[in-house]
Amino acid sequence: MAVLCAHAAIEAFVNREAEARLPTEEWMAPEKENLPQKWMSLVLRLTRDELRMGQGLGQDIKRLEADRNLIAHFKGVRNRSGKPEFRQPPVAKQGGITAVRAYFDADRAGVALHTARAVMADFYRRIRESPPDALRPLIDEEQRGR
């Protein structure tokens, strides 16, 4: 659940900031992109900073998007022939949903929440503005954790 919520929070944040700061026609195409591209587009348009998806926070956002997609687009676990298979109830020794649950543990949830806070903190640092009061506790917590 934390992965889905963190992804949704970042996407809503990026959309809100873009809609408030950019002309509608400038945001129409990037708004339809995946989250990592959307975030890069926003930062580039506001700061002229070109971000790299393969490192640092960009890598974290890509990983969060991949994790979100694993959950949101789950198609079953592949059997030996490579075809998706659904089992009820899941059999731990053969994989199934048990393997998916094991992947998304408390550590993964913490990483997802850290990524959401880090994106927001990074954004306000790049545009040289203070975050709104509602976000300040989240961002302050992220900066203390560095």
C-alpha cells in the first residue's frame, strides 16, 4: 500500500506544481508521460536542470514506478512454461502471491515513502522556494534523515 500511495503522492505533487507554474499548453504533452519523465520535464522547464534517470533520485523514482507497476499490473506468477498462472491459495514454495508479498516488505515501504519525501524536498531546493506549511513536516523529516 505504501508503494501505491507514495507513487500517487509524487504524481499528484508533480501535476499540481506543473499546473500552478506552467502554461497549460506547455504541460499538455509531459502530463501524459510516465512519472519519471514527467518529473524530469517539470524540473527542466522550471530550472533548466537536466536530470539523469539512471542515478540518484531519478533512479529512485524509476524503481518506485517499476514497483508500482508490479502491483498495479500484476498478471500472475509465471510457471515453468512461462505462462502466467494464478493459484488460490498461493503456495509459498512455488512462488505465487507469497513471493510478491515477500518482495514488498516494510523496508520496501520505507524506501517508497523516503522517495516521495525526497522528490518534494529536492523540488523546492531546486526552485529555491520554501515548501508550503502542509508539506514542511514531511520535507523537514527527509532533510533530518540525510
